[in-house]
Amino acid sequence: MHIIRKHLLFYGEVQGVGFRFTARSLAHQYGVTGWVKNLYDGSVEMEAEGTPRDIDALIDGLGKSRWIYIERIEEQEIPVQGGYDFTY
């Protein structure tokens, strides 16, 4: 099983719409570890570690949320760190 870690920045209507809660729920569903937090500029920062397929499913699930509107995503693959949970 190939594990990767991505650093992601989400822009759009991503704060005050349950983004972090939804991200954590989806991460648990797909077995993705990492963290998510709001930034002062209105964007949301996330690191997600898991299989490429599971990370893509998490991102896809966020995009399908009723209240979240993702305008754009900046992503970069970073070194795997290992982890056991997804926090916010």
C-alpha cells in the first residue's frame, strides 16, 4: 500500500460551513490521518496522509458537501510523517 502526505490550502466558502468537522469525519471514514485548521485569511489549511485514492476521496467528499464551496485548492506532496488520528 503506497502512502503519501499532502499539504493542502482550500479557498472559497470554507470557513463557518462545517469544513473542519466534515474533513475530520471523512478522514476517519477513509482512514486518513493529519490535521485541518482555519487560517486568518479565510482559507483552510490541511495535511492529509493516506493512500492517494483515500485522500482524493476525502477531497471529493468535501467538494460534495452542501454548504462548502471550494473555489480552488493548492496542494503539494510532502514527506510522510506517520500518524494515528485526524485532528482539528
